Amino acid sequence: NQPQTDEDQSNEYNSDTNSVSKPNTTTKPKAANKNKNNSNTDPSRSTTNGDKTKTKVYVPKYRGAVYGILFALKDQSTPLSKSQIIERSSRFTDTDMINPSTTGSMYNGWS
């Protein structure tokens, strides 16, 4: 009996045919992502048409929380605190910026 080398240990011995076979060392190529329009991406940010990518402009919902915040900041030349932004945006939005909505959501307009 001779000591086994590293090469001998990686081979498989078949006692029926009294032969040694090398293990299959080929690896499968990684599957290509066939779905170019990944469902995890935000559809408002971009769409893919073949190799061309188009960026869409974000348009906030009319009288929504973001709409109110943007209009509150529109003509500001000085920084505002969070409470000042909430106070000024309330006249441009139908969303309550402080208390969660009454529809059972735990989020308010600010969050």
C-alpha cells in the first residue's frame, strides 16, 4: 500500500470496473437574468426597452404629502425646520402630516 496523494484522494475508485474516474469539475454557467424589467425596481424611476433605458420624471400626487412639502419649500431661500415645513405644507395638502391616517395606516404624511 502506497500513501495517497492529493490527486488520488480527488479521484473516485470504481471497484466493479477496477478503474479510477476523475470527479466532474465542470461548473454550470450562471443563469442570465432574462427579466430585464426587475419587479424590485421602482417603475417611476426607469423603464427598459431592449438596450435603451429611459428615465421617467417623478410627479407627486396632486394635494398629496410630497406635493405639499414641495410647495412649502418652493420659494424658500432660508432653511426650515421640520415643524416649519409641516406647518407650511398643510395648506397645500389633504394629507395629515402629523397624525396617521384614519384608514388604519400607521404612517402620516411626513413618513
